[in-house]
Amino acid sequence: MSRSRATPWRPTREQIAAAAGATVLDVMAPDLRVLFVGINPGLYSGAVRYHFARPGNRFWKALALSGFTDRVLSPFEERDLLERGIGITNLGTDDRVKDAGGPVVKPAYPKEGTVGFIDSEQIVKASKNKAVFEKFINTTEQAPWIAKNFLDKGRPLFNEKAYKILVNTGHKERADRFFYNDPERPLKMVLKGPSGNAQAYIDAFNEVFSS
């Protein structure tokens, strides 16, 4: 039963436009089973101050379909994730708050460490839910869009269906260079960041992936 749901509301266009650089507070507690780590909240999420809040975002539906939750939660129920041992955070929140002149934020990272980084897809090393993670990713992502975005902008997000599309359209060699054929390999890579220089990694990300 939900115990912490805020009243859902929709921001105006002006509020969304003004949300650039906004910070959304972590959903965090000790002894989490799973910690989802994003990069930056979108403008809609920044405007309402809740994670993955844009209408149509598949995160909450994917949580339910992959078995992390027993129903589709609203973004405004995000604190209820803690009862299920699930948390949400964003890389670089401490830097963004500092740059905006706010108070010092001490980020919390899982003591077990994190492994794997493909556009912020991460798994806690000691998690008992690693088997569910791949199902979650394949549920939340949209294969045709992933394949097209990879070809257009070189942005690799692992997804089984997207890989099949790339293979069937003659792009297997290119996809394999980004480990689409060996997803376990990037999941063994160790995430070191974020950099102490927030602007440096933002500039590097934008230069590599563009938009």
C-alpha cells in the first residue's frame, strides 16, 4: 500500500524550460537490493522533482514487467521503492548542487561497488537481482529506436532485439565493435566516475554522443 504518494501534477511549458540543470533528490536508504543510477534528469523530471516522470517514460512499467515491483508505480510514488529495497540516484548530483551554490551533498554509493557501464546501465556486484536486470533493460528500451540511434549517432545501448535488427540490416560488424555480441564484457568494466570536474565530463559526453 502506498504511504508516500504526492499529488501528481503537470508542469507548464515555462516550468519545463526553466528546469535545465535541476536536481532531483536521491531515493536512497541503507541496505538496498538494487540501485538504479542515471546521469542527468530530463527537463520534465527536473520540473516536477521526481525521477523518470515524463509521461510515456517506460521506467516504471518496466520495473513492474520485470518483477521488481508488483504493479506500475507512479513517479510520485518513488519513495515507496525503498520498501522494496530499490533506490534511484544520479551521477554528478553533488557537483551540480555545488555549482548552483547549494549545500554540500555527500553522495552514497553501494559498498559492494558497481560493475558495467553502457550509457549508465549499472549493476551492484553482490546483488541477488542481476538476473532480473537484463530483463528490465530489454523491457524498458525500445529496440527500433535504439538501433536507429546507434546508426545515426553511434550511441550504444545494449538490447537483444536492437542487436537482431542491426544484424538483419547488415550492421553486425559495427555493432560487434561496441560489444553488442558480448554484453557480459562491458558489464565487467568498473565504473570510476564521475570526474571531479563536472563540466569536463559533460563536455566529453556531449562531444562523443552529441544530440
